[in-house]
Amino acid sequence: GDALELSKYFKGGKIDTIIYSSIIHELFSYIPFDGKKFNYETIKKALIAAYEILPKGGRIIIRDGIMTEDKELTRIIKFKNKDDIRILERYCVDFKGREVTYASIKEDEVLMKVNDAMEFLYTYTWGENSYSLEVKEQFGYFTPNEYVDFIKKIFKNKCKIIECLHFLQDGYEEHLLEKIEFYDENYVPVRLPDSTCIIAIEKI
């Protein structure tokens, strides 16, 4: 069915909870709205479609990718296999979501804005078999605060946000740290930032 037109399939008030588990970034990446992919209006339309079929007290639960709150942070990636920097070079050409750039430091090290670094690393984690699909998807599209603000602008006083959590998804750190070292701009080792949010919205 059409995720932007849920009222075609469900009567209003008959669904108590709608869960988007790693789905909204897919809608954002693949579904054109007004002829444009990676359009925030697609997310707006999806959330309104869900809200319209909920009863009062019904909930929308979102689990999806996020950007890091301080978008100006930079990070250094050191590849343990120096040839893997070629994967980053290819990724910056192939990624469809937005422009991703880096500055070379050494043959195996690059400096990147943290959200560009993480967007690349999510794809790098999954490996070559998933590469052709992952470069078509933008996993992080809002910071947690931006997400909350976006929801409040859509629904104003017609909903309340009862939960907004964020965390680093299990497996990313363990798998990536076999392949890279991750530093701040002063070469201080740092952990990977939170990758994923859970937001619960209640209709009032």
C-alpha cells in the first residue's frame, strides 16, 4: 500500500499504535514527493497520514537514524586497511542523499564532518554486497532536536512527545573498530556518536 495514504486502507480510530522501525529514512530516500526524493515533505506527509487514522491517545513510534546534534564537529577516520580509502572515494561520488566530502590527511586518514563520516560508515559497515542499495539511502536526516521541532511544527498542540531517546545501535562500534580508528580533530580517540533515535508521539 501507500504509506502516505494510510486512510485508504484503515478506518480512523481503529489503529492504536503505528510503528516505523527504520522505515521513514526509506520513505525519505526512495519516494518522490512533488517530484523530489530526499524531501522533508515526504516525512511530513507520512506522519500526518499516520496521525489521521489514530484515535485520541493513539501513538506513533519512530525508530530511525539520526544526525549528531553538533553538526560542525569534525572527526578523523584512519583506515586499518589503507586501500579502503578507495571505498570512501567511490562513496562520495555514488551517494544520492546529499554531498559528502572529506579532506585527505595521509594516505590512510581523512578529516570529515561528523555526520558525513557517520553516513559513510553506516554503508561501510554493511560491506560490498549492500553497497549499491545503501548509497541510495540517507540514514540520518534530522538531529534529535530537529526531529522534535519538526514534529511540533506539524501538529502544534495536537500531540505530545512522550519519549525521545537516542543511542548507538549495537554492532556498529564492534564491527567498525575492526576496520577503522576514530579520532577527534586533535587525535584523541572518541566513541562513535549515537546513530538511532526512538521517538514516541501521542495524539491529544
